[in-house]
Amino acid sequence: MKLVHPVAYALMLSLGATAMVAVPVAAAEKKKNEKDSAPKIVPSPGFAKPAVAVDTAIKAKDYATAETQLAAAEPQAKTDDDRYFVGMFHLQIASAKNDNAGVAKALDLLLVNPKTPADSLPAYYNVRGSIALDQKQEADAVKYLLKARELGYPGTDTTVSLARAYGATGKIDEAIAELDKAITAETAAGRTAPETWYSFVVSNLYAKHDVPRAETWLVRQLKVYPKIATWRTGVNNFRKVNDPTGTKFTKGQKLDMFRLMRTSKALNDSNDYYIYSQSALDSGLPWEAAAVIDEGRASGKVPASDGGIVRVYTAAQAAMKSEVSASTAAGKSKPAVAGDIYLAAGDYAKAAESYTAAAGQAGVDANAVNLHLGVALANQGRKEEAKAAFAKVTGAPQADLARLWTIWLDSPPLA
């Protein structure tokens, strides 16, 4: 979540304040006896002369001299007005040097000074909170940023910084609430919120195993960022949470997940193709294993020299030679098994017929049948029928996977 750099912002503030500093100092020297022209913030007589020396060095961009002069002037600061100038001088010097720690020190002086103009405080608190966040002082960051919001600081900088601070301290729900506000504000202003905001929410909700909310946010993200890469990340979040070590899913569950990635063109590299093809082979479906590898090689994602892929492909080819054809094998099998064979062979129409025939039969896994029926229908472009089949799937992780299929079916075309 990217912000305006706090030092850069402080520099903008300090440049705006230069004239404000210079005018009172000059006025104190030249017009201290003219009551009507006296500024609201006036240095004391003992501080005015050294303050002019500091201001002159700053205007000349001689910051080394300015620091020396300020060190000499600071002990002479006796009033709140004087201390206000000290804070502003520190802010200008630190901003010019891109010194975050120096900016923080200056703001700490200004934020407690009663002479600091009220209309400057929201921005000062926001910058101070951003610096605290960069320094990994998240609790302080929240305090400053909430104050900036309370005082009416505009825009989404404060909101996004609060999200970062909450996220860094494990307060994920608070972070998500802030990002939701920021996205709503950006949308209302006719701007598109950065994709990283959505990705933060989706990944963290999956990590919390809050699958329904994660899916809701994934839908929101895909509407704004209809990209295959975005979709792939969403599916991989599901995969990492439900099968973090690669050993929790059964071979059938792995196969079902990779079928979704294949149909939605989200398979990314040779590792994806290897796990997919091995799962198909282990499930007794060599036709699917070989077809997937052929697709991967044709796309350029699977190099011909990949040893693991070569071994799986060789085994799949051998299995197909020793087996009867897929259609013959399916013809000798019960409907649910026949559906699996047709699905593996890419004959989605016959797969759908077989799964429909298997539905309601004794001894069949209704969730597997409905999930696979939905897959077969989706691959034929029969969207509404596929969604109806997916809606019948219950139990984790099959139901979660079925909802991902539905999300993909309802998404805009992904590029």
C-alpha cells in the first residue's frame, strides 16, 4: 500500500511555511514598534536576531550553517512563539535533507505548541503517523493517524496508513475496514483503488479461514481487475490455506482444483502442470495427464527437458497403450466412473450425461458427482446449469471449490 513519502510531504509543508517564518522574523526586527502590523507569532527580542541568521541560511540552502545557527539559537527560545520557530526551522532543514527522524523531531515540537496554526495540525499528525509507521512504531502511528482523521485530514492517505498499521499488529479486521473505506472513497472520486489493497484483504481473509468474506472480496477485485494473474492469486490463496504443505488434499481434490485452473487458464508454470498431471495419473486417468502436458508444452510453460514432466508423460503414454480407449473403458463402467473417464478425456457432453445418470444412485459420492457435473457443464459453456450443479455441493473443501467455479463463471472475461 503505497503512500506519499512522509519526508517529501513534510518538505511541501515546510516550503509553504518558509514565508510564514520569514515574515514574523523580519517584522520583529524592522517593525517591532508598529502595533498594527505586528504578526500573530512574534519572536522574543533575544531570539529574533539568531532566528534571522537561521532563516537566512535556510533560504540560501546552506543547511550545515543553518543547523549550526539553530543549535546556537535554540537555547535563546523562551516563549511558545520562539519554540514554534524552532520547530519550523527543524522541519525545513530535515525536510530538505530527507531526514525522517529529523522531521519527526520537528513535528513533535510543533504538535505540542499552542502557537502552531490549527489548520496545519491535520497534515502534521498525518505525516507524523506515516513516519511512525515507517519506523515500525505501529501503536504510535495509529494514535497520530486517528488524530489526523479526527481533525479532518482529507483524502485516503490516513486511511491506508491506518490499514498498514493495523495489519502490522495483527488487527486484520480493523485493517480491512480501513481499506474498505479507502476503496469506497477512491471509487466515489472516480478513481480506481490500487489492486494491492484488494489483494491484501483477500489473502488475509483466506489466511483467517474466513472463506465467505474472502470470496466476496475476490469478486470485488475481479470486477475491477479482471486479470488471469489476479484470479490465479485468488485460487492459490485458497490452495495455500486448504493444502499448505501439499499433503492435505487427496489426489482427487488436487485434481479438481487444477481442473479449475486449467479451464480458467490459470496454470502458471511447469510445477503446476507437474502436480496436475501426476494427480491425474495417480487417479487412473492417463488421458488427462497426457493432454495437460501436451497443452503445457504447446503454451511454452513446460520445457521439453523437464525431467519430472517427462517421467509422468512417459507413464501416461504407457498406461494408455495398455488400457482400452477411454470410450471403451467408460462403456464398461458405472455412470459415476464413466463420467470421470469422459471428463478426463475431454468429452464433456458424455461426461455430463454420465454424471446426470449417476445422480441419486446408491453408493455414489453426491458431492463429487455434482462438482464434476458442474465442471463438465462449465467446459461446454452451459453456465447456468453448471452453477446449479455447483450449488448442490456441500462440505469443505469441495463446496469452497464449487463456489470458486461459480465466481469464475460470473466474472468478466479475464485477460
